[in-house]
Amino acid sequence: MRNEIHRDAWGIPHLRAGDAHALAHAQGLVTALDRAWQLEVERHRAQGTSASFLGAGSVAWDVFARRARLDDTARRCWRALEEGDPETADWVRSYVRGVNAGLAEGARRAPEFARTGLAPGHWEPWHPLGVWLGTHVLFAGFPAKLWREEVVRHLGAGAVGLFATDGPGTAGSNGWLVAGARTASGQAVLAGDPHRFIEDPGVYQQIRLACPEFDVVGLAVPGMPGIAHFGHAGTVAWSITNAMADYQDLYRERLRRTDTGGVEALDPDGRWRPAARHTESVEVAEVRQQGGAPVEVEVVETARGPVVIGGPDDGDLEPVSLRCPSRVTGNLGLGALLPLLRARRVADIDRAFDRWAEPVNVVQAADTEGGLLHRVAGRVPLRHPDNSVRVVPAWEPGHEWRGWHETPRGTVDGGVAVMANQRGPASPLGVEFAPPHRAHRIRELLRERPGPVWTAADMPALHMDTLLASAGPLLDRLASLDGLSPAADALRGRLLRWDRRMEAGSTGAALYAALRGAVVRRLAAAPPFAALATPPAYPEVFLPWLSLTVRVGYALEHLLRAEELYGIDRAALVREAAEELAAAGTGSGPWGDTHRLAAWRALDGTAYAAPGTPADEPGLSGDHDCVLCTSTVPGVTDLSARGPAARFVWDLARREDSLWVVPFGASGVPGSAHHRDQLPLWLEGHLVPVVTDWDLLTEEKHDHDL
């Protein structure tokens, strides 16, 4: 069978090949043609070499990647894959050969290569594994343990719960399954939207992979073969949300330098043992151009894992090591990917996800025979409860890993399953979960039409719901105030009449956000929290999890509802904020004026950046606790860097009635016809039809050997 690349009207690639390996080659090739810059940025980030062309702003990440040994872990997992699953290893090799076949041409298309002087490199078979690690190493938010350590130290263990909510760096999702008993067709519908940092090019790639064994449409992660997270194989479909599980540990280490320059670590049995140690160099573009020396990084690894904070010579900064399942087991779960593509029924999806490792997800799936699945997938270690909450002492017994949790299963109640990172089947596996507002709202909307009436076409309206249930505690505090000035009382009246919808055109939403930000800043400045205002001198990569203002902003609901809060007069703070806004005349503009898209681009903030600021990007509806989760950082910025990185609706009755959209487009090449052509749809809540008829596609001719 001839290997083919077809495109639909949106430039989405539909690939057809004679077998799974030829198809993987075609997937690698088309990804390199469409997203060469993205692939090379992610490869360099995984290797800790991105500062060599992106400059000083990338040094902090590169140092973390080196110290966390991401590239070495990718190589370790690759060797284990070669030995234990040669079929999957050969399939990954085919993908990498495709990347290498298309990378030079893709680089010629992408202006960023010329702008930075970067030459496209050569991919090795372990590089997809490195990209996966680099994309997900912070996914579960292990730096939150550094924050909780500070909270316990300064406020006591009882304060941990006040801030126990999904934080600034955690990825999330909405996902819901409507069984056939609730749909007009009698077949299930799955829908959702993964919430990640919005990147340009996007973190998800719409794609179709077809060969005699399978024909799957879905959202791929550029740099990794197959379709891991969201797919529709015709007779079965699946999707995931972040389980919010805790599966990485941080250990306080006691290290000492030996006479020969080596490093020893104190183990739980009281003995000092040699730690692995070497130095690496991080090249920095500006420094190299000026003839300067690279940044030297000492890489140390104890029996727990790589040391990512401090070292034997860092004085008061206590060394901290990171322990991850993939580094311990040499398994990233790639053995699940081919079985997912080959799945025909829910039972096949279930067995495939038995092989999943990380990140830990909640899976929903349905098939055309009525099969339904709602389960957790991934590896979470069994260990002392303190490991999940805090940074634990490496030299004390009792904090070792003792095996793996059984993965819990959820239910489908009343023909519906909803996951939005709230406490659910994964509750025993985590500490910080999202508030239940998004999940409750989706269920409420689905209950409004109780009969068998739902269709795929109905689901985008749920994606776009903007009701902000978490506004209640602040508005309740505002309503109870007395003695307000006439101007502040008028402001209060406006807010109490507001419909609590975070629509881009709503002045009420903008006024609420302004009041919320003012209250957050006042709470963060309250004397009882003063010790948390200046975090320890941890690496820059971890600082988003350690910002007091950011943490107060995300935990505001808890802090306002707490029976007592260290003597802080919260009514007075809300009054002061309302009076401040009233005196300033705040509240005339709509929410979308300040709540704008702030996508991450690798060149932003560097000397190579293209012109443009967030002011050039569109205004958005939604907010962090809305179903339309376009997250801000209350008290810091109304800009939204995190939101729906894709939206999808999988229809089991007719796959061609399925829908999908991404924030920008199928192409990662600035200026191309399909670079930003889906953005207007994404903004308005419209989705692109999934085309399944090959006759409606346009074949793309290439000189490459597909």
C-alpha cells in the first residue's frame, strides 16, 4: 500500500500507510514539516541545551533539566524499551526516522531557525521519550511540596489545608462521558478540553493515523508517536484528565564533599555512601557570542534520585533530591501506545492503560457495544503519608517506596461521568485537587436535559460556560459590610446584581476581578503571612509554586470561608478594597480588555522575538473556576497563559459527527494559512468537523520517501 499524506480544509494531516511502522514514519515526517521549530525546541529543552540558541532566559530550565537528568532518564527508559518491548521500540524508531527525513525542509519553512541561527539537529530514538519527560516532569506539581514545607514551618501543619487547591503550574482538564442511555443516538458521546499553558505552536496536534490495522483520529503530542490522550478509533473512543495524583517525592539530603572532590550522601541506615557526581556545561547564546564561558552545573544523584536544589557546598540551602517513577523503573509507559491505536472495545483500552506509567490520569472511554470505562491510569508509589505532603528527610528510615498503588476505578452514575480535576476516583492518590465547581457545573448542565436527548452538537455549549461559582465567598463578604461610602455602596450594588458570568464583554466580571485582585494583595500583605512573602533561594523553575500572592489568589475561597484566619480582619480588607476601587473609578471597561490570551512562545522575551504583545491577542471569556477555564493569576495579572489547549467531542454513533479545535492551527509555521486559522473558532466556542471520508481530503505530494 502506498503511504500518503492528505489534508482537510484546515490543514489537518490525515495519514495512510501500509502498516503501523510506515505510518509512524509518516507521522514523524509530517510533524517535522509542520512543526520543526517546536520539535527542536522541545528536544533541546529535554537535553538542557535550549539556552544555546534561546539565550539567558532559558538557563534556569536547562540547569534544572541537567540536574534532574531528563536526558539520561530518557536514555534509560529507551534501553528498557528496547529490551522489554522491541515492537514498540521499532515503532518509535520509525517515527524518529520520519522526523529526520522532514526536519531540514521543515526548518527551511520556519523563520525561527534563521532568526536564531539554529541548525536543525539529528533525532535519536530516545528523543521522543525526552520530549515526553520534559513536557510532563512538572505536570503533577511536585514543587508544591516546597510551598507546603514553608507553610508548615511558619504557620503549622493545620494551615496546609487552607492552601490545598490546584496551583499555578498544575495542568488540568474537563472531561465528561454521556452514555448512550442519555443521547439521542443511543451511542455514547465523550467531550472535554485539556487545560495547559497555551503554546504557539500548540501542545496538541490534530491528526489521523490509518493503516490496515487501525484508523484513529485524535490529538497527538508533537515529538511522540501515536495518540496517547484523546482518540477515536471508530468503534471505541477515549480521553483523559489529570488525576491530580502525587507520584513524585522530594527528599532533604545531607551531603558532604570528599577529599577527592566527590560527594557522599547520608542514607537511612546511618551510613555515608558515594553519590553519583559529574559536571556539565550549559551554553548560553549571548555569553558565547561575547566569548564568555558556559554555565557549569554539578550534577549529583543520591540513592533517592537527582539533586535538583542545592549541593554539598551551598551552605544554608539544604539539598533536595527528586524521585520519579520513570527514573526508578526505567518505564515511561510507551507500551500502552500501540495497543491504544489497535483498540476496538473498552476492554482493549482498559488493558492498554494497565501499561500506562506517567503522568497519572483519569481515563474515560466508551465503545459502540455499550461498554464504558472510568478509571485511573499510572504508577503511584506506596510510601509514608508525609512523602505526599512535604519534603521528607532522606536520612530517616520510613520514607522509602514500597511498591505501587492499585489504580482506583470510578463509576458512571445516571449515564454520566464527569472529571474536572476534583476529588474523585484518584482522591486516595493526591493532596491538592481542583475545587468542585467545574465538575458540579457540568453535571448541572447535563441534568437540565434528563432524557435521551444529547448529541455531539450540544457539547460545545458546555465547553463555553462562564458561570463563576467560586465568586460566592467574596460577594457574601461584600454583601455583609456596613458603613460603606456612597461610591463603594454603588460598586457593591453593581456586583450583587452581576450574573456571575465571566463573559469577555461583561463590565461586572471586570469589576469582580478587580475587587478580587485587590483583596488578594491585601491578604498576601497581612502580617501573619509575612514570613511566606520571601521564599528560600530555590531555583527559578520552582518559584511559581512559592509565590505568596499567587497562592493566596488560588486559595482565596478557602481563606475567606475559614472560620478564623490568624486574627486577620477579612471584612476590613474587603471594605478597604471596595473603597479603593470606588475612589479610583474602576469598573468601566469589560473583562476582555484585561483578560487576554498570553500564549507561550519560545522566542518571547529574547532578542529574537517577533513583534507583538499580549495587547495584540484577543480578549477572552472565562476564568480559572469556570468550565471555560481560561486561568488568570488573581492579584498578579488578568492575562491568561493557561486554558483549553484543545477541545474535542467524540461521537460513537457517527465518527464524522465528531468535532475538534485547537487555539491556533494545524501548522506551527508563522504566516502560513493554517497557523492561526482556528483561533476565531476557538474564541467563539465553535469546533471543526472531523473529516473521515478520504474523498473529501486533498492528497499532498512530496519528494520524501514516505
